[in-house]
Amino acid sequence: MSPHPSPATPSDEPRPAPPSRVLVLNSGSSSVKYRLLEMSDGSRLASGLVERIGERTSLVRHTPSASRGEPRERTGPVADHEAALKAMAEELDADGLGLDSPALAAIGHRVVHGGMHFTEPTVVDEAVLAEIERLIPVAPLHNPANLTGIRTATALRPDLPQVAVFDTSFHTTMPESAARYAIDVRTADEHRVRRYGFHGTSHAYVSRETARLLGKAPEDVNVIVLHLGNGASASAVRGGRCVDTSMGLTPLEGLVMGTRSGDVDPAVIFHLTRVGGMSVDEIDTLLNKKSGLVGLCGDNDMREIRRRVDAGDEEAKLAFDIYIHRLKKYIGAYYAVLGRVDAVAFTAGVGENAAPVREAAVAGLAGLGLEVDAGRNGARGTGPRLISPDGARVAVAVVPTDEEMEIATQTYALVRKPN
Ligand code: ADP
């Protein structure tokens, strides 16, 4: 100890730790999912969801980190998004993680459609809200719910930065040759008809994690990312930047999905109108909700489809074959777009778990350097892992996605940036 200790001054007092938590909110039309993260070590402090908002049997499920206790669940009416966020706030409060905590640095919001305008995560102000609102015609199901989530969270913590992270941002690097449809330019521009792409936070995260798995910088690798969940999309990522993706103006284009058709000849719509006597709304529902795997065989869960295929069910087999055929076409297309491919990464519910899908998707592509090692592909695992044989020309990998972590990372990076 110093012989002449100086008197304590305010600057000697321990400084409060800078805020290091981020709350991620994913507000859908009838649900809110949330996750509270400690960004200094990436740990999950709590997560949860409120489902069936507006119904009498809404569900609130809250899962604190293991050290804070057991998951809790209750059902009962949750009238609207405001009530849903209040329910979330109460649950967090009960774990000592209340929204009034000075440790909270920001709230990060998933926003589905950012159009051409939002190329990066953005701190929300009135102008940003107005732009998200202006995009409602191209995202009628999602953007209104995302806006409600932002407005409600702002009311709860008006002093805190609210950050919008857009599903479309990662795809704004696509060249015009990939982003434009070959339709009359003036009509397209007037109605903002172009390919925007979705699942961007997942494609960004997975392409970066794939580079890390290969021990390389994202700038040095070309990756085809296959995000196969209930919704599904592929992307071609050159040196960390998206150069093509399979979803378009809306999430309907591209791969065969759980309930969505993916690519069809647009004339199918005219035909169903003129010959089938269907309305535009009916066709919208048909292609978005009653097509894809569910339209082909009545099931959209890949586990059930595989069970039926293994039992010799012809209808399920055809659905599986159509799904794989489309997937393979996109792998080939993106191979051609990229020219050189370092890795193909499978992610999301189907991509991470369904070994038969991965095996079938690359079967017969050894000529392109794509192969799967049966033992590695069949082995259970949780983290990023290679499933191609040693020495393969193209790495084939399973890379679990984490959209909430990506939203939190982007949010935290933005609010910590010096002005
Ligand atoms: P989303 O976020 O688009 O709703 P997910 O990424 O959670 O979807 O993926 C959900 C899908 O993952 C389910 O419909 C199911 O088909 C598939 N899935 C989940 N687990 C498995 C598994 N073990 N085997 C095959 N498919 C699976």
C-alpha cells in the first residue's frame, strides 16, 4: 500500500460496466420470439416465445439459462403485441433480467423486408419507421408485425437504441444481372419489382461460419449456402458477399419448401385464373400454403416424409424426388455463377438434421468435386462439421444457423461503433 494514499475522488470509484446485453425480438403476425444475450461471451441469458397472440389460448413459454431455473409455460389470452411484450418483460423481471436493467445495450429487431434502402442494420428513428412502413406492399404479412414489435419495444424503453436488422440486407450486394427480372424496366421500377432475397441473416452467419470451419477468411472463400427449413433458400456467396439467392420479390420463389411451391411458370397463375376460375387470393394461398411438400404428399415435415419413403410410399417418394431435383438444380446453377466453389453448407431444420437430403442433394455430383462421406454424414453432431471425405475438392459441411445470434451481433456492433 502507498504510504500516502490519495483521498478518494469520484474517478477512483469503480466504473459501472458498459451495457453488454442485447435483447433480440422477432415479431411475427401472431407470435413474438425473444432471446436475451450477454455479448461479452455470447451466452444466452433467457429466451422465449409468445404464440397465438389475439386468441384465448395464447402460449407464453420462457426459458431462462440453466443457472437461473427451469423453463416456464402458461396459456391464457394475450390480446395483442403490447400485451405479449409485457408478458415477456414480466418473465424477464422474474429472473432478475428486467428491461430496466442498465446492462441492456440495445434491442435488435428482425425486420423481414428492407427493400433496396437498408443495406445494413440501422438504428430506428421516425424516418426508418416510415421507410419500413412504405415497404408493406412488398411484405404485407411480415413488415406490419415487425413495425408493431419495434413500436411496442420503444414504448417500453424509449431511451434505448432499437436496431432493425433486415432479412434482405445481405442480398443487396447482388449484381443487377441477378437481382432484376427480365420484365419491362419501367413497370418493374414503378412497382419495385425485383429480386430481394430473404433469410439474409442466416446466409450471412452461415457463410461466415463456413469460412471459419475451413480456417479461412470470408473474403477468401466462395460458398453455396442451402438454408433448408420450413421455408428454404439457397445463396451463392463470393468472398463474403451475396451474388445470387433463390428467393425473389417474396419468399415464394426458388426451392421447394414445406408449404410453398418455389419456382413455377408464372403462366400457371393465368391458367388457374382463366381456366380454373380461381381468384388471385385463392392462388396466393395455394402457392404459399398448400403447395411444396405439403401439396405434393400431405406432409411438410421431412422426418415424416422420410419415414413414408422408407415404408415404400410412392407419393412421399415423388415429393422427396421433386424437392431434391430442385435443390440439385440450384447447386449446379450457383456453381456456374461462382465459377469456383470452396464449400457447400447445409443449414436450418432440414439441412442440419436430414442426412438423406444431404446425401441425395450431392449424389452424382462427384464430377463437380462434391461428395459426401456416408459415415460423417450419418453421424449425429451439433456444431459446424465437414461431411465430405478428406481431400475433397469442395468441402461439404453442416453449419447450424443462429439468426438470433447474428441479429444480436450486428446490433451490438452498431451501437458500440463510435459516432
Ligand atoms: P423454420 O424456421 O423455417 O420454421 P426450421 O429451420 O426450424 O424451420 O426447420 C423446420 C423443419 O425442419 C421441419 O419442418 C422438419 O421438416 C425439419 N426437421 C427438423 N428436425 C428434423 C430431423 N431430425 N430430420 C429431418 N427433418 C427435420
